[in-house]
Amino acid sequence: AQRVTQPEKLLSVFKGAPVELKCNYSYSGSPELFWYVQYSRQRLQLLLRHISRESIKGFTADLNKGETSFHLKKPFAQEEDSAMYYCALSPYNNNDMRFGAGTRLTVKP
Amino acid sequence: DTGVSQDPRHKITKRGQNVTFRCDPISEHNRLYWYRQTLGQGPEFLTYFQNEAQLEKSRLLSDRFSAERPKGSFSTLEIQRTEQGDSAMYLCASSLLGVGTGLFFGQGTRLTVV
């Protein structure tokens, strides 16, 4: 079965510093990978999809099949990026989407 | 708000009582999912529907849990004979059928079993 690991429960950086939230997965096929974000008192929402290779709010994520990783990066963190971030994997078509335990990012002024 | 809506937002119940939650998905979405989230964990998959058909159920979904989506629109999740271990946030999400579209979540129903 697929598994998603986010090794850091907490991550704290200063405003303007680069940030990288780590995500590793185990799955034998070619999965669909996602990052979701939950800001304080808001619902969980989709941030990025690997399939679209997009940059959202300055965040990017590259799928590395060799290292089975999908780390989320931003070159210059902003205070409004403070939130809970979840990496997720689906074998296909949003089926059986599994989430990591999440990383709480705090961006300090 | 045209997003996914869940009702109620909070529910406190006594152990042994039955509870029912409702989810209204985004109207054009044919997929509907139920997840459970406990403190310090990511959402855990419970079950999902494509239109009115329940296509998959997690082993987490014991026989005390039942979900329905009778007309392919809203869904209900019922928990019978609640236990303290059922205390969690229950999340509903919806999506279109398609590769890499992702899920759209509701705000959740927080269940507390006392």
C-alpha cells in the first residue's frame, strides 16, 4: 500500500528565508502527488499538483522518482505562509488518496 | 459559498448514541469522499462514492459506520453506538473524475464522544 512520510512535524524559518518541506513516498507505480495547505481556521485546500508543474503563491514542488520525493519549496518565505502543509498521494484519478501527517510551518518576522 | 459544506460543524454526544453527519459536495462533482482526522495526524481515508455508488471502503470503516449518497448528490455518514475512540474531525471532500484534479474539502464536523 502507498505511504506518505513527512519527516518534520514542525518547521520554523524567518521571513525572506528559503523554505523546503520534505515529503517522501512509497509506491511501486507512478502516483499522482499533491500538496495541500490548511491556514488557521480555514479548510484544507489544494495547493499544488505535480501533474500541472505549476507555481502557486511562489511554491513549487518537483517529483523525484529516483528518490521517491516530492519536496515543497519556496525561495523567500512570507509570514502569510505560516500554515499546516500536507503531502498526499493517489495511485490514480484521486482514488485512495493518502496523506502524510503534516508539517506545521511557522514564518517568523 | 459554493464549496463543500458539512453539517453540523460540531457534535457532542454520549457514548453509545448514534450520530449522523451530512455533506453537500460542489454541485458538478461526481466523486465524494469521507476522511477522518485525529490530532497530529493527516486525514485518513474512510470511503468514497462515484455518483451514488460506494466504490471503496477503508478497513477503518467498522460495521458501526455507514455512508450513503442516495441520489448522487449529498452524502450522510452515520456512526452507531459511538465510542470515545470515534472522537475526531470528520472531513468530506469532493472532486471531478479525472487525473490529478485533487480534492476539495469541507470545513469538517468535529465529533466529541463523552
